[in-house]
Amino acid sequence: MLPLLLLIHIALCIAAPECDLSKISINGGNYTVSDGGNVGSTVEYSCPPGMYPHPSFSRDCLYTGHWSNEKVKSQCRVVQCPRVEMFENGGFFPPKPRYFVGDVLHFECYGGFKMFGPENRTCQANGKWSGEDTKCDDQESDCPNPGIPIGASKVGSSYKIEHKVKYECHQGLSMFGSKERVCMENKRWSGAEPSCRNWYTFDTAEEVAETFASSLSETIESSDKDKVEGETVRKIGVKEGGLMNIFIIMDASKSVGPKNFQTAKEISEVFIDKIASFDFTPRYAVISYASFAKPISLLSDDDSADADAIIDKIKAFKYTAHQDKQGTNTRAALNETHNMLSLENTRDPKKFLETRNVILLMTDGKHNMGGDPTVEIKRIREILNIRKDNNREDYLDVYVFGLGKDISEDEINDIASKKDPERHVFRMESVDSMKKAFDQMLDETEVLQMCGLSKERLEDHEGLEEVFPWIAKITITRPGSEEKCKGSIVSKSFVLTAAHCFHLDELLHTINVRVGDKVFKVKNLYRHTDYNPLGKTDKGVKKSYDYDMALIELDKALEFSSKIRPICLPCTTGASWALKQRGKSVTCNDHEKTLLSEELVKAMFVAEETDKALERKDVIIKRGSKRLACIEDTKKVDDFKDVPEITDVVSNTFLCTGGIEPQVDPQTCKGDSGGPVIVPYKQRFVQVGIISWGTIISCKGPKRNSGPVPALSRDFHADVFKMLPWLKETLKEDLTFID
Ligand SMILES: *[C@@H]1O[C@H](CO)[C@@H](O)[C@H](O)[C@H]1NC(C)=O
Ligand SMILES: *[C@@H]1O[C@H](CO)[C@@H](O)[C@H](O)[C@H]1NC(C)=O
Ligand SMILES: *[C@@H]1O[C@H](CO)[C@@H](O)[C@H](O)[C@H]1NC(C)=O
């Protein structure tokens, strides 16, 4: 790419030829031209779904004044799926020379052979057959039948230990996975299952989210001892106190462009954030490369385990750091990785060999300088002491994401790891579809258990339920009246809310709890044992809201989804992960310090303005000296003028929001009672209070006052930290609390 650029400049100085814009149209599709047909400009083609641009996705205006491939007129062609070249121990139907989107292939096995994989496979819009490869096996050999991907032929049909099979894709198709596999001592095949694909086939965001997340969580989730260990599942086991290095490598060459580089940075941030939400602390290195490699963050940096610090460094890094040195030197980036590993090795060789390594390479093209990048992969394997015969494959996972249209499948496949039954190489249409895949990984089932997640910052959420998935709506239907309250999901069976929502003799069948689009009945209602609304009448307090907390036990356990998730309660292990505080020494005190140590704490609650429309309301919790102002204001309100000790009304079990300093806080209204007061922490949500009562009710039912808020308006919320013993006791079966 670089020498070409130089030539372009020289050519421009002499005379600037232009390419003929009349020669670039495409039948049945659209195109865009950058730089109006001048030398160096690019045409990009697009076709309707199920079609692809022939002969290529793009053309460049060459310095000769001709478009690349100019003689071939562009047209949109119909996507085809590869045809079966070879099928073993069975038959398929219908045999056809071509298969189009929607066609179904049906497989059958001969007598004595058992079918593994799907009976039917459908040709999909991206030119891939649905599902895995179908295999017919008599289960008589050492290794199972390794199968033949559609579009490939196989040499070798003995599946005994040490025997080999070799694959080749039909002409015009390229291969992902291993060309050659050996039946190993452990009766499994070496390498990764191959597949054959057309040059225009991309992996969809859904496929990548699923495949990558499952491979990655194999690597990371090992600390979960309850997980069932499947026979075929590669279990890595980052041992207790085990370690991992993660290298994120981003291509910043010219063809990537500033916008895509920005998206790649965002992908890295999403990735780091996602990893940080597992109970697991790897160390990171981040490298950006074009003609040279530029480390954004070194493995040896003091803060290489600090996810937030790494994210800040990525944010601060500029695409322009590579200036005009914008070739694609993938080898240099991997050499830099090797250098960092090498430094670790000299520092502490024993620990080095116990540490697992994940490389995540995002590249938009083929290397055009620096030489063969796989040389560096070999050196990295050497320094990690990974050999074919020593069972150390688990110490290195190289994931390669080929992004964009002009890419070498062979090259990205050669660099990526090959492990059964995982996939390490992906080809995606654009950086945007990769971003989508990473965002979607939030939906993976193991993540659903995690507390305090929301799709708030993702543009593609499906609705408000995904933005506020922990909100429960409570309705109490009494003869002649209906009362509404809010609550928060804290576990599969419990919703946390305010005790004052219910009469002391409330009948359980009058209570309905709506979460997501489901309505639940109530099995039990537990009020805080110290809640006693008439307990302070002798002190002039007509109704005391102290310990205004209740837990509703639902009649059926919730099934978590992207629309129904728990919020984090402080002093639980879930909150420790959300607050990125790990280790056995983390205490409840640490949580309180992190969440509530300032005098002014940014917090939020969720209000239902009109029917169903939930809205985030940002408020500020006043602490310390600022809280005194809350109490002073409360004294001035008519209702409390005659109470001798105002702290009997506002005891220290309340958090305070409201007022007009330093900002005008939105007021809470009637239907908000019982809802969570939340402190957002990074991208997670931790509940610190329960909406209880306010000094001035200027709302009309759930309708907020649109005019100026009365200056004396203050809202008080049950402080979750002050009620932990009761929560611990009541939720001990459902949540794990820390000391
Ligand atoms: C071409 O682009 C226009 C406008 O974006 C769109 O409406 C049309 O469907 C596209 N045509 C094809 C064949 O993709
Ligand atoms: C596969 O297709 C055949 C023929 O269309 C159909 O009878 C059969 O039910 C399908 N099998 C599955 C598992 O969907
Ligand atoms: C790899 O990095 C080392 C240390 O910076 C350097 O001396 C060497 O030339 C690099 N090798 C390649 C092939 O870039």
C-alpha cells in the first residue's frame, strides 16, 4: 500500500488522469465513489440481501487512469451455497449443480451408521449452510468420523490413532479451520473442523456473538465449579489465583479510516468491560499498528490489570498517531506482542509459564509489509513452550477478526488458533457488524445472572424493558381503590419494595407484580421487622417511615432474559463484581465508600411518566453537611413544624434527594414509592435506596409538576446499607453477601 501511495503522488504531480465514471455502474445494485473518480478513489458496491456484487465488492482508480478489473462489468448476482462434493456413509437429497438461498439439503445415513448433526440444512442469505456438518458414523474406530464440510473433499478414511485426514475446498472456495487433522492419543482430532466458503461470505453478528462468546467463556469461566463439564468441552481452568494476559491488536492502516478505527476502539472497550464483569482479572496490552506497531498500553505497565485505566488509554489514543505511515504490517504488531511476552519471561519465568494468553487481532486486510505474520505466531508459541506433544495449547488463544471486504481468508485463517470444537477466525462485513456482535454478547445466558446490567448505552435495545430490566411494577387492588408502587428485582424469587405500599393486614391475592411482560402473584410478603408506622406517635410523628422496606416473594421464579434481570444490592458478591472489587478482603464498607463517600452523590430513579413510559430521573443524594440542609428544609414544612425532634422524622436510616441545590432534582411522585434509588457505576447499576416519602407532594398522582419545584421539596429513601442484617437474613438462600 505504501509504495503505491508514493506513485500516486508522483502521478498527480505530472498530470492527474481520471477514471471513467461511466464504467462503474452495477446492474441491480448501488455504488458509492470516494474522491470523484480521481486516481486513488474507490468505488464500493452494494446489492440487495441474498445477492452479492460480481466480480468484487470494490474497485480502485489506478494511476493508469483505469479502474481495477475495468473490463468486467459489475452486476449483482444471486448468493449460492457450496455444493456437496463428498458425503461419507450416507446420501443427500436433492443433488443439484447449484444451491440458492432457502434451498434445503436432506441427509440420510446407510444402515449401521448413526447420524451426528442435523438431518436437514438450509442455504442462508450469507452463502452458508445452517447448522454443523452432518456425519454418519459406525462408532467402530478410535476417533469419530471427522466429517467432510460441504464444498470439500477428503483424503484418508482410516480414523485410527495417528492416522491423518486431509481436506481441500472445491475451486473458488476458501477454507477456515485445519487442512489436515490427526487422530490423537486421546481419541480426538487435532486442530479445528474445516469449512469452505465463498469469497463473498461473511459471518453474521449473531454467529460471531454465539461462537466467540462460547469459546471465550470456556477460557474464562472456569472458576465456576458448578458448571457441568461436558465430554467434548475444552475446559481451560484458569486456576484459583491463575493468570491471563490479553493482547488487543487493532489495525490502523489507511484503508481502515478514522471512523472504523473509532468503532474498533469502542469494540475493545466493550470487550474489556465484558471481561471485567466476570469474576476475573486479566492483564491487558493494547497495540495499534499500521506500518509500525504502537503500543497503547504495555503488559508491563503498573495499571495493566485496571480495566478502567486501559479503557481510558484506548479512548485517548488517536488514529492520526500513525500519520502517513499507513501500511499494514501485521507482523510488527505480533512482534511487539512477542517482545512483551519475552520481558515477562525474564522477570518471572515460573509465573510466565503458568499464565494463559489471549490475542485478539482485528484487521481489515492483508499484510503488505513486514513479511509473513505467522512467523511471529511460531515465535510466540516457542516462548510459551507450546509444542504439539506437551499439552500446552491451552496457554495461547489467537482470535482473528477479518473486517471489511478486501481480505485474505488464508492469511487470517493461518494466524488464528485451531482448536476443537471452537472457532477462532471470523470474517465480518464491517466494523459495525463486529460491534453489534460484541454488544450482543451481553445476552449470553451466563451473563444474565449478572446484576445491574442494562442495555441503556446500546442503540439497538428493543425497548425500555431492556433499559430498565430490573424494574417491577406492583399493583394492589382493594375494594374501590387501586394503589401502585414500584419495586426492583433482586433475585429470581424476590422483589424489593417499600413496606408502606401495603396495609399491615394486606391480603396477598390483591397484589400483582409485573416484570417485563409477565404478571406474577405473591407467595409471601416480608416487611422489615423494625417497620412500625405508629411507633413514634408519642414523639409527635403521625406516621413513621423508618425501615420502610419489604420483600415480595413471587409465586414462581423469574426466568432472566435481556428484559428481566436483577439489580445489584450492595454488599453482595454480585455488587463486588459490578464495582470491580475482587478478592476475599473486600468488605461491605468498601462498597459504601465506593458508592456513597462524596457529599453529593450522582444517583437516579426510574419514573413512569405516562402509562408504561419509563424514564430515568437523575438526582443527587445529599450526604454529610449537605444532608443537614435536607433536615433544615423538612423542619420548615407545615406537617412537621410541631415535631419536637426533627430527627425522629428524618432518622439516619434515610437517604435524601430533592431541593434546588446544586441542581433542581426531579421530585418523586406517588406511584414511584418502593422503586430503587440507584447509583450508576461505570455501566452497572447498584441500588442504594428505596423511594419512601417526600416533604411536599406537588404531583398529581403520577404526574410530575411541570412548573418550578418548590424549594423545600425533599425526598427520602430507605438506606439499603442501614438495613443489611434484615436483607441478609431474608435473602440468604438467594444471594451471597459479604461481611
Ligand atoms: C439503492 O439505494 C437506494 C437508496 O439508498 C435504495 O432505495 C435502493 O433500494 C437501493 N437499490 C438496490 C438495488 O440496492
Ligand atoms: C427434514 O426434511 C424432511 C423433508 O422435508 C422432513 O420430513 C423432516 O421432518 C425434516 N426433519 C427435521 C428434523 O426437521
Ligand atoms: C521485533 O522487535 C525487536 C525489538 O523492538 C526489533 O529489534 C526487531 O527488529 C523486530 N523484528 C521485526 C521483524 O520487526
